[in-house]
Amino acid sequence: MAVSLITYATVVFPLHGGDVRAPSAVFDQIFEVFLLLGTAVGVVVVAYTMYHALKYRDDGGETDPYADKVERPEMGEMPTGGTGGRKVFYSFSISAIIVVSLIAWTYSQLLYIEQGPDPAQAEALEIDVEGYRFGWDFVYPNEHTTNTLRVPQDRVVRLQVTSTDVFHNFGIPALRVKTDAVPGQHTSAWFTANETGTYTAKCYELCGSGHSLMTTDVVVMPQDEYEEWYAETEGTNETETSGNEAGGADHRIAPATAGGVPV
């Protein structure tokens, strides 16, 4: 049952989003498989327990009606023969198959999230993300810089994330994207959005008094609208007119230090 369910999930779910699966779809798939399998196992275990509780319940008699029908295991020994031993063997074997199958399948899904789709398969949009107290800058390939992340629908977006001051963590919860922003280093993340709309990106690393206000919009646009917008932005800078940071428009706050170390 476990192998059949996992095989079904692997073959059918990817068809919903085309060849490239969004991280949100992959995580939803993992959740659904564990939910369905956990429910099935729970139903079987409860039903099996109730059946034996009723079948072998004490009827008030002084003698054991199953004394000559059941091979009793010795205290401290693993039953190896008779029907009881076979049941234990089958139980352990089936449990091991389910657990190993789930581990292997889940690892393969998380490996896809870690590596991303094949670059030859999907042309990705590369965007640099810079975190600072308390806002985000997004730098596009045409050198356009803005505080609002705009991306096309159904296209792979790769983010190169860093920080200009203290540790931050960039995340878009609705799209299941999250990665550290470390000063002097770049971390990568990717996503693809299948539905247009406005999402929210947040900082998930406590970075100061304005941490809770360190949010920005992520706008997913139809491909043609995005291309039209992108063509008009080459070399421009919108950060001075955005006001989503805690300190107002483009007001970066120098990090507090203790002994020269940012706090």
C-alpha cells in the first residue's frame, strides 16, 4: 500500500504543474502523502486492536480457551515460530518497508527542492536580493533596483541573497521560499509562482527593533505584463520612492555594535 501510494504521488502530482514543479507544490505533495498514509495506517492499527480486544476479551471463565491453540512466547524471548512469530515478522517487515520507502521518496523530493530544476529545461530569471535593516533591495539583470519583487508567472526565479549589515532571513511563506541572508556571503533559493497576485516576503531572523516591519510585496504578473514592465526599467532605481521599511523610504539603519560586532 505504501509503495503504491508513493508511486502514485511521484507519477501523478508532477503532471499538475508541468515539467517544473513549484516548491509549494512539492511540499504540499509531501504533506498529502504523509497525511493519507498516516490515516490509512491509523485506521488499520485501530481496527486490528479493536478486533483482537473483542475476540480475546475475558468472558469470565476460569480456563484459557486458547491454551492449546496459541504458542505462548517465553518471557524475554523474541517469538520465532507459530502464528504469533509470523505476525510479528510480518509487522516488522511491513513497517520497515513503509519507513524506508518514505525516507527514500521524501529525500528525493527534498533533493529536487535543494537543486532546483535543470537549467537546460527551464530558463530562469536571476535576481540579487540584499537585506538591510529594515528592508530589501532587489537587483535585476538590467541593473534595475527596487524594494518590490516583481516576477513573471510560471517562470523559474533564482534568488542570490545576501545582507549588507546583520544576519537576516528572506522568506516568502506562500511560495515556500526561505533562505539566510548573511553579510559577505550569498545563499541561493528558487521558486516559481503558478498564480498571479501579490504575496508577502518577510524577514525570519531577529535583526533589531524594526524586524517585524521588515516586509515587502512580491508581485506575480502575467508574462506579457512583466516583459512590458521590465523593458521600461533598465538602469532605474525605485528604492527611493518605496516606503515599506521601518525607517521610511530608503532609510537604512546602521547596525548597533558591541565591541565592533553587530548586535
